[in-house]
Amino acid sequence: MKIAIMGAGSVGCYYGGMLARQGCDVMLIGRPAHVDAIDRQGLRLQSQAFDALVPLRASTEAAAVAGADLVLCCVKSLDTAAAAHAMAPHLAGATRILSLQNGVDNLDTLQAILPQTVAPAVVYVATEMAGPGHVVHHGRGELVVPPGLLTAAEQAVFAAAGIPLELSDNVVGALWFKLILNCAFNAISAITQRPYGELWPAPGVRDSVKVLVDECLTVAKAEGVVLPADPWPSVEGIAASMPGQRSSTAQDLARGKPTEIDYLNGAIVRRGQAHGIATPANLMLHTLVRNLQAP
């Protein structure tokens, strides 16, 4: 099974590394510093269960997706269109693209550019890059994917690699469920630069998060989205399941990188405006993060 990871950040490196340990032919496509480190010593994958150097291939060029059976698109949402255009000339007709990205807009962006089969996945994993070619796994790792994209044998490979798969006929609803979790915590973690376990018991945080979630639920209902479950129990459980994790938005801010806030709280604000729904809590967090991030 040949797998290309388009966007070798923490999420891409984690899943690529886990699949490579299972014997898959994995190609990571990422930034020069990471590629150079991986070429020298392999990918350092530091999980809760092991700390290992994983040998696999890496490149800085999108052309390296050529020959892949499956592409895991892991770039930031603001880079989705550029990544799709860069990959397009090198993809075979039978190649499948699975979007492992935050937000609810990436599927439409990819499908508008690529004729191949494109499907969304919902990612629940806590990871961060600790340095060039060094990914740290803090917890979880499951994917929610639509049925039919992966064969039974391929699903078995993911399971053997330690990547649990949940098959769902309502991945769009699951994406919105994840979006609500991101809107609840990402911006607050970014502004405070604190992990979830410290945030949740802090004064006023629980009540503020409840307001954020209620706004998101109102917008989701107006969009006609059917959520797979009430998100509030999962919101309450995040601090317990990933207490040491800072959000990806917090990590981007700390490194002076652009964030995905336009595709998280910003998406709720835009879609709320389209339906005449006020979302002041999401608007405030979107505005604050936009003004904190590098121009």
C-alpha cells in the first residue's frame, strides 16, 4: 500500500509514521527542515507507548505523490487549494484523496480542483512537532471515515498500525461535530497559551465555552446539519482525554505562523451571517486571534 502524506506537519507525520511502522510505503511531503532531518535519521515518532526512529521517504516536492494509492491531505485549510493544484498533474486517476483537515470547507475545495475520489475524514489526535523530523503524540488517534473509500484489507492495515477507524455515513455531521469542539477550545488555548487540562477548571471558561457551543449549534441547525450526537459531553471530556495538549491554533501562534482561525470560529461567524444569526462569542475570539497572529 503506497501512501503519500501531503503536508508533513504533526498530524501527517504521526499517521505517516504509524503506517510506515506497519510496513506501508509512505512518502512524506513537507518543509525542507523536516525533510532533511528525516532523510538523515528517519522520522522520530515519540508516542505514549514508544520512542522510535521510523525509516521512510520524504520530499519537498508535490510531484512525490506520483504512484500513491492513497493521499492523506494534511495541509492547513488555508493551503488546501494550492496543495490541490500542486498535486493535480501527478495523481493517477485511481488515486484516492482523504482529507485529514480541520474545518468543513476542505472537501468542496479539493473536489473543485481534483477529478479523483476525494473524501473527508474526522481526526481525533493530539500531536505536536517537537523539532525537525520529531513528532510527539500526546493521545488518541482515531479517524472517522466514510464507508467504501478503503478496502477491507486496507482497513485492516490501519487497525494493525494502531489507527482505529470508525466508518460513518454521516461524515459531514461528524466534521461539524469536530468543528464545534475546535471552536470551543482552539482560540481560548491560543490566546492563553495554556493546555486544555489547565483551561477547563479556570474561572469562567466552562460558561464561556457553553456560549460558544450554543452559537455553533444554532448555526449548524440553520445549515441543515445533522450531528451524530450532542457535542457537550465530548467538550467536557477533552480536558480529561488530552490534558497536556495545546490547540493547533496555539502552536501556530507560538511559532509565528498563520492559523486556521478563519476556518474554525471564522467559519461559524460567516455562516451565521449568511443566515442572519449573531455569533458574538465566536466573532470576538476570531477577531482576537486574527489580531494576535503574524500578518
